[in-house]
Amino acid sequence: MSLIVQKFGGSSVADADSIKRVAKRIVETRKRGDDVVAVVSAMGDTTDELLDLAHAVVPGLPAVGRELDMLLTAGERISMALLAMAIKSQGADAVSFTGSQAGMLTDDRHGAARIVSVTPDRVRHALDKGQIAIVQGFAGFNKVTGDITTLGRGGSDTSAVALAAALDADVCEIYTDVDGVFTADPRVVPRARRIARVTSEEMLELAAAGAKVLHIRSVEYARRHGVTLHVRSSFTNDEGTIVYDPERAGSTMEEPMIVGVAHDLSEAKVTVVGVPDVPGTAARIFTIVAETGANVDMIVQNVSEAATGRTDISFTLPKEEAGGVLQALESHRSDVGFASLQHDDQIGKLALVGAGMRTNAGVSARLFKALSDAGINIEMISTSEIRISVVTRADQLVDAVRVVHTAFELDGDDEAVVHAGTGR
Ligand code: ASP
Ligand code: MG
């Protein structure tokens, strides 16, 4: 008998029929003799609708706060109770728990709380009694303030992984609206293929580069705590994708050179023009940027011109963070000594990921050739050991992803099926 944590995303519990379908799947798992803990997201787009409502009541409301967490956790509260009722009506025993009842203790950062410990005593007790435990995803509790918190958008993947780790579950199944992790977003590349197995290291790079199938924090948490993730569709019984740690699994299997291509249209580029090329300037600039709380991704600094001793520094960051950063930098223009700022929100980012890059030469040459053959200009390049990222014009990104997918022989024979939703 195993202990399985199953997490169901918003699109898997979008309406009454979906909730009944999910209940049936959980009951079937239980009937096979396994213990089941199910973690749920809010139904469909409930979280967005609640946010819209808050902003209609208070235009200009700050994006995070105590009352917002009270409001947003209502979404998961609805789905957890309905799911427990549906399971009971199908003849199995179930009981639902809020995040705090399930022992999801966090710090006090509303809207972005970090997990400090998980003490799922009540969940374990319910399992011992033969019940199916349903747990509210996304929600936590801070012991010091006594307040409800949320883990940030998409956080219920992390709730599920944290519970799986605390309960020492055999596997954490993440049910979504696609059949697993694909070599590219099947909405963009119809010939994208399902990846049967991917290492957590590669999955982290894919998620960081814009693959939306898993919340990046959940992959990090799973990697740190040795939780095996199994990404599956709640609409089919297909095999899905296993995300695993090859060292823990003692795997000696040779991995494919490239696992996939991720893309991201959510970033903007800021260029600081005419920066004095002297020690300390980059530190100064990125201290100012960091103080705004922005998440900088790629950074490129040009060679300075001998005549002027000045250079340009460009970096990418989430579009919505660009305004604050530009303002902060502008207010330090004279003391940092740069000439001007440029802002470009029409960029796209493509990332090619694969652990085999470590030992294969020529991957970047092949990538750049594929892009140049398609007439696509590369504006920035950055690499890690197992990833190459490039920035292109936003309107060329989809083409770029397709040609690179083909160039690395990732195209499958059949069209990928997308069951519902938007990839979450
Ligand atoms: N309902 C929350 C959101 O939409 C949490 C989640 O779905 O994981 O962000
Ligand atoms: Mg959601």
C-alpha cells in the first residue's frame, strides 16, 4: 500500500461535473488500496475573479495583504468542501482540511508566504482511520500573527509537494489540463511531444524559463526534499511525466541531450546607456534594482568603447516590475553617472534545456543556425550549464520556438492534445 498525494489544478475542478470526475479518480485510487491525500486549487478562474472583485471594491488596492489572503483562500475553501462531499456521495469516506488545519505553517508574508514547517497530524489521523484527506491548496497559517496566509499565485503545487514531503508520501501526482511535461508548449508547437522522464534539475530550468506546467517553487521544494513528482492529466489515464532526481534514484540511464524548449513573453528589457566602465558601477546599478524587489533574469554588458570609457548594460525582468526599476534608476542618474535609460517590452525569450549539453559541443551553433536560417535576430544570449537562452523580438518568438524544436529533432508524429484551460 502506498501513500499518494494528488494535486488538482483549477481547470481540473472547474465545475460540478469536473469535481465529480476528480472525486471518481480519487475514489478509484483509494479502492486500489492506496492512501490518498488530495490537494485542491480554486475552481477554474475563481482566484482571478476574486481579485477582480477586490479591485472593483477598492480601485488601486495593493496587490497583497491580510484581507486579500482571507478573500483568495475562499476559492480553495469552496473546492475542498465540494470535493469531500462528492467523494462521500460516491461511497468513500473523506474529510477536508484548511491549510492551517493541515499544519501548513508559514512566515507572515501575505501573498508570498514561505513554508516554515508542515505538521499534518490531523491529515495523518484521518488516513489512519481509512479516510481520504482533502487539503486546501495555496493556504497557510502564521503562528505568530495567527493569520491566514497564501503561498503566492500557483502556490497549491507547492502545498502538495510540502505535504508529500512531510507525510513521506511515495509520490506526489500533479493533475493538470495537459498530459504531462512537453518538449515545448503544445499550444505553440502542435508537434510537441510528452517527455516521459525529466530530471528535477532540467525541470527547474524549464520552469524558470517560462514552462508553466509546474510552479517553480514546487520543483525546488521537491528537489530539496527528495519528492518524486508525477505530472498527469486529470482528463485521461495517460502516463504523464515523472520528475525525478537521478542521484537519489540511482539512475544510470543516459539522458537525451535536449529535453525541451521553453518560452516566455512576460519579460521586458531595460538598457542603461553610457555607464562609466569603472569598478563598482554594476554593483551600484543592481543594488538600486534589487532594492525595488525586482527579479532580474538575463544581464548583458557590452565591451566599453575605448574612446569614451563607457558601456551599456541591459537586463531583462518581469514586465510589471520595469516601471519601478526605471523610476528608481532615473532618480540615481547623476550619482551613477549613466547617460540614459531605454525600455523595451516587445521582447521574447527562448530557452533550450538539456543536461546532455554538458558533454555535447555544438549545441549553441546549431541553435543560432536554426534561428538565422529563419531570419530571426538574436538580441541577447545567456547560458547555464544545461540551458541556452536567447532574446528575440516578441512577434518572432513563436516562429523561433518552432524552428528550434524542429532543428533539435524534438517534433513528434502526432498532434499534442490540450484538454482545457491555459496551461495551469
Ligand atoms: N488558486 C491559486 C491561483 O490561482 C493557487 C493555485 O491555483 O495554485 O493562483
Ligand atoms: Mg488557479
